[in-house]
Amino acid sequence: MKSTLAAWYEAAIFRKPHLLIVFLLLMVGGSAWFATQLRMDASADSLVLENDDDLRFYREVAERYGESDFLVIAYQPKALFSEQSLENIAELKQRIESDIPRVESVFTLLDAPLIDSPPIGLSDLGDGLPTYRDERTKPAMAQKELRYSPAYGSNLVSADGDVTALLINFTRDERYFELLEARNQLRSERRQQGLSEAQTQQLERAEAQFIAYKTQYNQQRAADIQTLRQLMAPYRESARLFLGGASMIATDTLQFIRDDLKIFGWGVLIFLLLTMSLIFRRPRWVVLPMLSCALTALLTTGLLGLLDWPISVISSNYISLLLIITLSMNIHLVVRYRLLHAKQPDESHTALVLETVRQMARPCFFMTITTMVAFASLVVSGIRPVIDFGYMMVCGVAIGFVVSFLVFPLALSRLQKTSATSPHDHTEAFTLAVARGTLNHGRWVMLGFVGLVAFTALGIGRLEVENRFIDYFKDDTEIHQGMLLIDQKLGGTTPLDIVINAPETLAQVDEAALSEEEAIFGDDFSDEAVEEDEDAWLEDAYADDSEPELPESYWFSPRGFQELERVHDYINSLDEVGKVMSMATAVKMVRSVNGGDELGPFEVSILRKNMPEAMEETLVSPYWSLEDQQVRISARVIDSNKELRRNELIQTIRQHLHQEMGYSEERVRLTGMLVLYNNMLQSLFDSQIQTLGAVLLAILLMFLVLFRSIAISLVTIVPNALAAVSILGLIGWLGIPLDLMTITIAAITIGIAVDDAIHYVHNVRDALSRNGYCYREAIRESHGSVGKAMFFTTLTIMLGFSILVLSNFIPSIYFGVLAGIAMLVALLCNLVLLPSLIVWLKPMGPDQGGSSTGGSGPDRTRHEEAR
């Protein structure tokens, strides 16, 4: 007696198809509408760990020091300091400030306060500092100061005087950060102690408000960048101009995502159409699978729009993956129908379709579940775009299964039955040749795969995680060219901040720092000299306690300057670091005003009283918080440095600050996008490597349910595990750093490769039951039937992934090439290693027909002797 579900399914497909057709049309219409709501996200926040404590600290620092969105124009004319070039800079500055309302200011070399052009005295600081076009300024001296000044050299103007930067500061959008903080606060409470029902609703409203405002904010930002590029266009005739900055990269990356969606969607579709046409040579076997693929992509996209899951650079290839996975399932359906038709040419069309569905439902269902488990491993990454990508693919694969088993039989049953004749099948000849080689040379096969295991193990030991952002984009893109120019000429691109808190008391200042202070300042800073000069300075700072308290402004003091400058100079000495800015930069500039002498308490007092507003705004306020007794050293890392290893750099700096300089963890902390990106990559690597075993275990448990045999399950999982880890070994040998895209290949390889293994083992078991348990004959039969489907699916998957080489995003290109190679390795594992293991271990019962892993062996010898 048929189950209720089977009876309903048969009625919906064959007896009452009109209801199903209406339902599908309604789903298509709804999905098409919701697909228009799909949004994209390429912001920096989308590429960091959601629950990262460093992210919270980063936002605190940004708010404390008043950081806002900014862009940089790298301007490289033929002669930078010619009158025409200076006039162009002034004119471009004026146009930007007048035409883009969100721009708060534009800082150029014409606005930089100068202290050495000509040199001024410390007491003259209060009179105001001249700029380049001031009548007091001497151009030759100003050019030298701009090129070599601690503040401006390799920052505002390149050391060779060829390139300058126009720093465009945008007004800080307080509403954006208010909504962000409100959402993050509720998320934090949910993570720490849970939320009440009212708070949960409040969080949902906060997230909806933030997303709506963020969408509007991104649209305005994109419009501003478009306007900015239009303003830059007239000046490109006489100079090279490149736009840089995080917001520009985010905006351009969004455009890359849009382009990739089009390329991946249409490109993969065209490639698959051509491939299917060459394989099956009949329109119905091309149109029906592609119809299932198209509906799967549309329904999934509509679901993403409905659930407001944004598309990122990581998930931009979701359409191509869905097309490939769904097509793989449909190829198995097509091949199975054609095999049944060839064996039973007189059977009715309806019976053939039903039998196809009946035979393929169970393996395809478990194929879908195992693929979903593989993608579900991405959910534990802690990175929102990766989490969303995992959920997207889990839902999409499930939709693909349902659509395939509704649309394929529904559409096929409406078509007329055709003849079962077909031309000579070269694919079957190939797969049978593979079967012969596998059966006759089993020992060599096993030896070869042992070598592959060794190759993989050594390669995995060479894996590294890296995030050289400049390498994510092709050489001819503005992002790459602009970052390269800024890296080489203007001090680096990736921000790294070192935040230092003042000691609670002067007695807690590190002894090493004090001894180094004496070595630097000599007798002027001997105990006697310091005692005389600092009596007044510390007059009110000492209480009756045994330890002296800090003066009101520890960092704005000789002792604070000296401590800060030690750290500043260390960071500046690192080869991977470009420009370093801090309050020590201002000290270095003022020291030249003071005749090269160190600043004592008296000079510091004069500086504090007479500091020009322009200097305070640019060189002090962004790096010193009096209220928090804290300073910030802002460095930029040279992203194009091929020797750069971010994690090693961060660990080296931390180790030096803690062990060599004696700072406690409470006093100093690193932050900035360099730290956040590194945390994200390290976490993703750890989570994916650690969860790989969990994924394999989960799939093994599903195999136990499917095959009801531990031996069969273990034999089936081995080739797929080897296929997944072997691609990681290849990546290690090629020296390709793991990044956001390539690190997901192992999970995806398992998800797709295990599909073929399920079909193959399922077919072998059926063949054994039919032929009286002759393993060699079952292997030959399976290679000639399901082996063809495996070959077809691998071919289409490889061609589908190859379309990713058209992307502007380099990780997508790597992903496409490496995933294609992974699919080829998976095919070899399933067509060569898997049958060898089956023949060798005989997990399905004793062999009644004589089998071994090679042309000879104990089993084969016994059977021959018996005969």
C-alpha cells in the first residue's frame, strides 16, 4: 500500500497537475517580486566577526577620537609644485566642497600649516602658522618641508615630490551610529543574558531601522562617489588621479557583486546549456534540467529578498553554485530515465517517469541532506556574510531538491515518449575503461592514493591564512592602482592603531622606560635636573600617599612625550609599516622649532598655551584624549608588501610592547581594520578546519541511516574526505593564501562530491543484488550506468566553475579554478578509489563471483582454484 505522501505526489504529478502548475506559477510570481528587494552589502563591517571584542573596542576608539568617513584622491601631475598644478588642486578642492553637501572639509598641501618655511620660534607659535600660499612662506623651503616633515612626508606629499593626497572628510552621520549602537547593544544583551519578548521585538525593530537607514546611507554614499569621479574627470588630462578609501572600495565592490551576479548567472547558464546539448543531443534533456535550475535560482533569490539576507562578495556566486548542484541532480534523473527506457522500451511513459522518481528519490534526498550539512558548517564562522552564505545555500539546495522532483517529472510526463535508440556512447566507453583499469590494477590504484594522502598532508602543513586586500582586485582596476600608488608613495593603506593608557601612578611607569629616558636626555634629565624643573609642574600632583598621582595631562608632559615617542619610533621601524602618526609627530615638528633640543616642562607649558589651532586639530586632537588619559598611534600598513604576514606582524608588535617595553595588557591594545580582518580570517580558518571533522562525522551518520551498514558508510566517506582535504593540500603547495573564498572550498567539495558517492554506492548495491554478488561485475555495471552521470555532472560542474574566471574579484577566480580541480579529484576518488575499496573490503557481503583489488590476489586465487 502506497504511503500517503507517495499517493499525494503521484496524484499531483499525473492526475491533477493543473493545481501544481498554478501553485508553481504563484511561487514564481511572488519570488520575482521579492527578488527585486534583494540588497547587497560590501561594507567593512560585513567582513569582521560579529561578536569580536576587538570590534567593540575599535568602535569605541573611532567614536572617542572623532573618526568619520573619508576618501583620498591621489593626485600625480607632471610637475606637482607648478602653478598650474597648485591651481588645479585649489580648484578641485573648492568644487568638491561646494558640490557634495556631505563633505565637511578637504585638506590639501595648500592647507598644511608650516613651521620651517622659514623656521619660526617656539614663542611664535601663537601668532598662527603660514600655509603654502602665505606671503611669509618661501616655496622652496615649503616644498622640502612638505616632502620630509614628520607630519606631511610620505603622507600628504610623497618623498620624491611627485604625488600628493587630497583628504576628503565627510560629516559624521550621528544618526547612523546611534542606530548601529542601539542594535549592537541589544545584540550584546541577547548574547550575554538573553532577551525578553519585548526586547526581542525591540531588537527586530532596531535591526529593521538600521538596515533601512544603512541602505539609504549607502545609496547617498554611492551618489557622492559618482559625483566625485565626475569632478575628477576634467583633471585626468593633465594628471593621474586615483580615488581611495574604505567607502570607495565598498561601493566599487558592490558594483563588482552586481557584475558577478550577471556574469555568473547568465555565463553559467550559457555554459551549462552548451554542455548539456553536447552530452544529450536532445532538446528535452537540455530544457527540462535548465528549467529546474532557473526556477531554483529564482525561488531562492526571492526567499533572500523576503528574509532580507544581503549578498556579499562571499555569496555572490550563490546562483552559480545552485545551478551546478541542481543540474547535477537533474542529470542523474535524466540518465536514470534513459537507462530504464533502454532496458524497458515497451513500458509506458508514465511508468518510466514514476520508476525514475522512485529509484532516485532516496539517494537524491540523502544527497541533498549531506550537501546541506556541508554548507551548514559555514554557519559557525561568526562572520555574518559567511553565516548568511551558509543559510542561503542550505535553503537553496533544499529548494533545488523540491523543484527538481516536482518540475522534472511534471514536465517530462507532459511530453511524448521518444525512441530509446541512441548513437554510440563514447562516455560509457570511457567509464568502462576506467573500470577495467581500476579492477586490473587495484594495487597500483591504492599505492597512488597513498601517495596522494602524503602529498596532501605535506601541503596542508604549508597552508597559511592571509588577507592582502590589494591582491583581491585585478591590476587594471582603480582600486588596485589607487591602493598601489598610495602604498608606494603615500605611506600605506591598511590602518593599524596602537592605543596606550596612562599609568595609574608615576611609580608604575616602566623602569626600562625611565632608564632609557636618562640615556636619551643625559644630564638634562638627571634626577637633580628633573627635580628642579618639575617641582612646579608636580606641585599639586603629590598627595600624602606613598605613590605620586598623575598630573592632569600625563601624556602632554616631557615624561609622556618620551614614552609615546619610544613606541612611535618602534612602530615606524617595522618594514611592513608605512606612515606613522601620533602626538609624537607634533613633538618632532616642534623640536625643530626649539633648535633641536628636547622639550622640558617649560617648553611644554609654552606649547600647550600657544599651540596653533590648525596644529591641534591635525596633530593633537586625533591622537590624544585628555579625558581618558589615553593616546593613539595611527599607522598604515603597506598592503602591497609581498612579505607582509598580518598575523605575524600583529603578534610581533604585541610581544615587543609587552615583553620588551614592559606594558601590561591593560595599558596597551592594538586595533584597526588590520586587526579586525586578521581576527576574521584566523577565526574562519579555525572554524572551518575544526568543523571539517564534524561535517564528515555528520555525513557518516547519514550514511549509516541510508546504507544501514558501518562498513559501507566508512568506505563511502573515505574518498570524499580525501577529495576535500587534497584540494587544501594543493592550495598549500601552490602557496595560495587561504582567504574568505578559498577557505570554503573544502566544505563545498564535500557537499558536491558526496552526491556522486551516494549514487554510485546505491547503484553498486542494487547491481550486487541482481547479479548474485559478483563485485567485479557490479563495478563494471555501475561505471557503465551511474558512472556516466557522474562524468556528466563533473564535466558540467567544472565548466560552470570556470566562468568565475571572468570576475573582477581575484578570490572568486581562485575559487572557480580550485573548485573545478576539486571536482575532478572527487570524480577520480569516486570512480577509482571508491570501487577499489569496495572490491578490496567487500563491505556489502562475501563475493560470490571472484574479486580483488588487482589482477591477482588471495580472493581471486581461491576462486580460480575452486573452479
